[in-house]
Amino acid sequence: MGKHVINTRLTELLGIDHPVVCAPMGSVSGSELTSAVTAAGGLGLVGVSYGDERFIDEHVAKAAAGGGVWGAGCVMFTFDQRPGLWEQVLGYAPPVIALSFGDEEQVKRYVSQGREAGAVVAATPARSQGLLCL
């Protein structure tokens, strides 16, 4: 990537140039926005939780093909309601996974599976005010 203007723990941890994160906003934060933020040296996140198999295959595949540091934003309880979509997302090997809105059991399960898949995982449980883990 380019030159680091501001070095932070986030830029060092993820290997990005700028401490800019594109929020994974449902169907709004698809592959085009994610790829643009990633190409500019930030962290682009595709919002995958409310998409279907086609959305994931289109947008996550494009983000993955673009290279760089990108990720998937996942609302945990939606994956419990829609079996197979979590595994589909993991199949694209996102380097970063941002998890939100899960209970303690979901956080443990999804963080563990994301890490096993090789991703840097951030999780914010529904009942917490802060970041649980990186």
C-alpha cells in the first residue's frame, strides 16, 4: 500500500495505511465502497448479514478479488437464523471480521471460528458498550 500518515495500533495490527474503517452498513456497504476504502489504504468492510447467498457471492467475492486488507461485517444473530451463510462468508477468507449483536455464546462461537479461519476478529456483544476482543 502507500505511506502511513498516522501510525496507530489499528494501522499496525491490520497493516493498513490510514486509521479509516468503512462501517459495514447492510446492503449499503457492498463491494464498491469496500474496495474503494481498501484501495485508499483504509479498512473496507462488506456488510453481509442481511444479504443472501447471491449478495455474498457477488460482493464478498469482489472485495476478496480486489486484494488488500478488507473484511466482512457480521451481525451474529442473523447467522443463527440463516444457516450456511456464515460458512459461505468464511469461504472467502476475509482477513478481518467485525462481529456485532450477539449473546455470550454467539460471541465465543463466532470469534473462535473466525480466528480459526485466520481472520483478525473484533466483536461487540449486544449487551456490552465496548469492544470485546481483537
